[in-house]
Amino acid sequence: MEEVRKHLLVLVFLCLLWSPSARKANKMLRPTRNFELTDALYVFGDSTVDAGNNKFIERSANVTFLPYGIDFLDGPTARFTNGKTSADILAEFLGLPIPPPFLSLSESEKKNRRAGINFASGGCGILPKTKPLRCLSLSEQVQHFNSTVWHLNALDRIDLLADAVFFISMGANDYIFSYFSNPEQDAEVFALLLAVELEECMNNLHRLGASTFVVNNIGPIGCIPENRNEATGECDEKKNEPINVHNNNLAKILGEMAEKLTDSRFFLADSHGLFYAILAYPGFYGIKETRKACCREKTVDGRWECKKGDTPCINREEYLFFDGAHFSEVANRYFAWKCIEGRARADTQTISLWQARRGLRAGARVRTVPNISSVRARESIAYELSLYNKLGRVTAPELSREATVTAISRHIRRHKMTCTARFPLIAPMPRSRRR
């Protein structure tokens, strides 16, 4: 086990407490050299990293209008921010072109693209049922990725994917649109539902050749401008509590996957920690406004969004949020920069992506989720499973965490809700030795 931990465990990278001063920030947040860390960047996620796929989906959450994209070179591109997303900036830091949205490519481009593709779609979540509007769920995004490599033989896929990074930023919408809409749900069981679906999709990507995963956790949803108390500006801590459960569970799941898939690396991107670091020390990051959005107009349904033609704040580089739910480009830049050259936290062994791709290894202490009590487990798992076509009651006298995961996983597979059931898998291919 120690050898496995040495060789490859969860590498909790980035995004926490060491920060440059505001005076040095702009200089340090620009790529100063071509890192040449990877051959390609494949992006999966929601509006945090959507590069414009929703522009090609009818009746989707679509922001192809100013002031969105006001600071982007090409203007509005359906990105949910004023400029670049964290995935765009991460690609630049890695010495890669910005991955284009999958739906913008021709069939020939989809099959011959070698530097990465962005499959993210705003509004969707990890669970297939999380679809307030039309969008691509995580399983559908992985299905599209499969369509770009299925025609390749094993050696060609090794050549294409061995040194590619797979970045996943998703999960907040599952809570916003699925969990919070039904207060009877159990936070621990809901987190397990997300973990099982995410693990299925990541295993699928691994079978196709993926071996380096960067998975973003969820920030404190209760602290985004949209959810803050309008009178006091305080966070809604009730909405933050289930997010903490999810993030702890995500770290545990990635640790388990790292032990099983010893030919792969798993990075936990701690955007949750970075969020709190900026809230605690905004001046260190050159940010002055952490509670209000740069776009301050409220929609009829109470959401803080940028309306078409609105004039946003002038000093956008001083705002943590561009609209009521999405970071500004400067916040995205801090996130990506910490991915590359982040400093270690005091309580956790960490290494950056830069160090990892140079061959260094480090173990990490993974936070765990408490087991669900037997009585609570019987009630919550039965309720959760009943949401999915009323599978039936769980009658076992006690359910351990492992049994809970197994039950959920079995149900999801049975009802064809996962990546595995949505398209035929390519047979596992031999793993290449890392360069």
C-alpha cells in the first residue's frame, strides 16, 4: 500500500493559501514560459468552463451577447464570464491553444484534433437528470469524446492520450437544480450518487486511454452573490453544508481510484479552498469586491445575471464575480495559475501540476466522509433510489457506506443512466510507459 501511495495517490494540487501581493499579481499571472507539460487538454464540465458549446444547442443557457465576453479577444463566445475561463487559461499556461468547443468543429476536425477539445456545457450536471434547460450532461460529454477516438487503433490512441490532461469541473448545478429543490434528500447519499456517476464516467475515460485527471471540487455555493443575504451580505451557510459533504466525498473517491488505477494520476483542484482564501484575504489577490457581482442587475426570477446590452462595472479586475454565479477572468486566472505553480498547504502534502509532470511524486492525506448510520441509511437510500423510477425499498438490516455505493451503482447501471450504458466501450488498451 505504501508503494502505491508513493507511486500515485491523490495529488491535492493548487489553489490555496500562499498568495502574491496585489502589486505582483498581474505579472505573476501571465505565462512566462512554455511549460510543455502535456500534449492536449480535454475539458468536461458546466458553465464554469463552457467555451461555447451551448451556442450550438437550441433552448440552452446561452450568453452570446455583451457584456459577456467583453474582455475576450473575439467578443461574446457564450462563455459565462467577461473573458477567459479557467480552462482557457490553464491551456495557455500549459503551452497549448485554447481547446475549441466540440460542437463548433466539423466531423473531420473532431476526429483529427490533437491538442484537445472542450466538451463543457453550461447548465448541466454530473447526474443526467440535472437539466433545467437543454445541455450536455457529463455522460453525454464523455460520449462525444468517445466519438472522437473510437476510430483510432490502440497505438494511435496511446500516442494521442498518454500525455493528455482531462479536466473536469462539474457538480454545482446538481445541487442548485436537483438537491436544493427537494429538501428531503440526504446530503451524504446525494453526494454518493454524484460520486458513483462521476467514477463511472472517469473509468470510461480511463478505458479509452485517459490517465491524468484534474477534478475540480465545488465552491461554497452559499457565498456566491446570487445566494447571499441581500440585506447583510452574509453567506447562506445552509447551502454550504451539503457542498462540504460532497467535497470530502470527492477527495475520498479520487483516493480510492488512485489506488485501483495505479497507471493514472488524479489531481483534486481545490477551488473551494481558493474561494475561501480570496474571501479571507482579498487584498492579497488584488480583489476589492467579493460579495457583489460586476453585473448588478437582477432578473425577474431574482438571479443576478448580465442582461443583454448592460454596462458592467469598469474595474472588472477588482471583482471576484462577473455575474451572480460566475467568476471574473481575474479569478479564473488565479485558479489556473495555482494549478501550475501552487504552493503547498500547511496541513497537506501537495505538489503542483508543474512538479508532477516533471516526475515528482507525493502522497496526500485525504479527508473522509463519515459512514451513514444504519437507520439513517435504510431510510435515505430507499428514498434516494425511489427517485429513480421507484426501484424499491432497501430491506437489509444495515447498510455500510460500501453497500450504499453498491446499491446506487447497481441501480444506475440497471436503468442505463451512466456513461457505461450510453455507448459501447472500446476494449481497454495497453498502457504506455510515461515519458
